[in-house]
Amino acid sequence: MAYDDDLAARFRAALNGLPELSKRRMMGGVCFMLSGNMIGGAHREKSGEGRFMFRVGSENHSRALERVGARPMKIGGRPMAGFIFVEAEDCADPEVLADWIAFAHGYVASLPPKPAKPAGKSSKSRNRNP
């Protein structure tokens, strides 16, 4: 996965007005966090295919897959329950992207806030040998 500035900007614009928002580079793309909980993100595959990822929760997974353009998120060939990929072209209309954000927000808003991690304390830096 690769970072894509344009897709990330579209995702961030659709999040406009949500409180406690932060951005984190992870999984080869960019993910947006709401009160420390991932709501979704954007990335571009090596093939050039752009897509959005939404965290919808396991209980909403089947319902999300019924929506246009949705497909299960897989990492290393393994399905990730509660996470959905949607092709960027299926979210070309800003209202469609906003609707997906609202769907994901419905789940993520139900989660307890996570405390902020101290700056410079990534898992990679903690696991390195001195």
C-alpha cells in the first residue's frame, strides 16, 4: 500500500467537524483516528488502484458488504472482520464518501476513547535493540 495525498485529503474533508480527530501513517497508507480509535483511511495500491478503508465493526460487517463498492479488507490474504475496503471511484460523489464516514462513525463513536500515545514512542522504537 502507498500513501496518496489526494485520497487522504478527500477523506479528511469528509471528516470535517468531527472532534478529537488525528491522522496517523500506518499500514502503508494514512489512517484517521477519532478519540484514538481508527475510523478509516485511504491508500493507493502498487497497481495504482485507490481505495478507502472504513472501520465498521464486526456486527456491521455483513450490512456494510451489501453496500455498493464494498469488499472485505484483507491483509496478507487474511480477512479483517469489521473493516471494509471501498474503491475510490465508488466514492467519487462526496455525499457517498460522507455516507460511508457516517456509517463508520456510528461504530467508532460507540468505542471508549483511547489515551494519547507519548510522542516518539512507536512500537517500532520500543522493539529495537539499542
